[in-house]
Amino acid sequence: MAALDYEKTPANKNTGFWLGPTATGALGITDIAEPTADEINNTGGTSGMQSAAASTSWNDFAFGMQASETLNEPSMADASTAEEFGRYNFGGSVSFYLPAVWDDNSNQHSVIYDLTDIPGTGLDAAMRIDGETLNTVPAAAGDLMSTFRVETDGETNPFTAGESKRRTVSMLQKSAFAHLTVVGPHTITAISPTFTAGSKGRIRATVGDRDYTNALDFTTSDAAVIQVYPGGFFTVTGLAATTATVTITDPDTLDTMAVAVTVS
């Protein structure tokens, strides 16, 4: 069998990366699952978030979500054959270019250095890879963004003679992350089909004008009228004129929307 040969995606200008202090008071991202554009852009200087893309070395970038390293972790109350999904696993390492001048708030390399130079510092991180949006474009409502709450650990200096001077900072998972969440309010809008007796179909839903169906949960008030499944798929089981309610829930923000079902 041929071995799989993986190659890292080449650097481009479409990867946005922001860092800031973990939310304390008005700082950072208040809700990792529901970041706002004002928080990520540090509008009014209130969040402390900073664009770090220009200060980050792509060649040494190894930050994001990975497969869980926990295969099974039963409690004392579980049977010996109990299995569970592994815990989430995110974090990694990021290399930042060293500033030519220290303590210079007009130099973004210096600003990012000050954010990340002390081990044990809590940070909120946001990463945008969303179509052809350039990383120089500020975050906007409706963007797809992965957000992370991490803590800095140790650092190394991986560069050799002839390379740019940079430092690699390890970042440990701290408490929370959201994968490809929508920036802005998570108001759910359903795209409901017609419910006819015996029909099958799918209820789609948007958040911030983005199709967010696969990230949402669907429940029914009466399975004898309509059965619903992950991804919004449904089967109408009731007779004409029977009614039920399908509730759509964002499991991270707990926003909900009710879809009235009347079988025709």
C-alpha cells in the first residue's frame, strides 16, 4: 500500500489570526462560541485583541485543533467495557518574529511579543480561513471564525543563521474553543419545506446569513407527527392536519428557534 504523503498548505494572505488577553471584564472575547466583530477588531481599544498574522511565521505555524489523544477515560462508576469519546484537543505552537525595537507600541511585532512573552498568560485566539477574504480585512459579522482560549507555555528560538529571527511559543488548551463559529449574534433563521404526509426532507437553518445547519440540534415535540434527525433531516409520520413543533438549538450559545409543523 502506498504511503500517504502530506504537504502543508502554502502560505497565503487569506489566513487571519488574532490574539488578545483572555476575557476579564471587557477584555478579550466574552463568549468564545459567539465572538463579535468589535471584540476581534478591538474596536475602541476595549478588548485588547490584536491582528497577529503579519507577526507570525507560517513555516513554524502548528496551532489549531487536532485529533483527541484520549481514547477512553471511564469513571470509577463506569463498567469495565465503557467507552467514551476523547476529550477535545487544541493548541499547539506559534512562531512570532522578533521586533527590531522593544516596547514600541507602534510596532506590531513588539505588541505581539508583549502579549506572549510571559509563560502562563491566558490568551484568546481567533483564526479566520473564510474564502478569499484577505487577512488585512477586519472581522465582520457573518465571518466563519475558529476561536480558542489558551495559555502560553515555554518558548524556543528555532531560527538558524540566515533565517528571520523568531521565537516559538507553545500554547496549551485552557478551557474552551469553537470550531468555525459565526461572528456576531447567533439568531437562527429556519428555511422550512412543506410538510406533507409521508414525506422526507431537510430543514435548513442559517446563522448570520451562513448555512449553519450541521452545527445545530433538532428536536421534535411529537415523533408521531414528525421525526427529526441530526443535520435537520426529517420524516413526516403524522396524518394530514396533525401538528407538532421542531425546535432548533445552537448547542454552544443555546439560541433556539421553533418551527411550526402542520402536515398537509
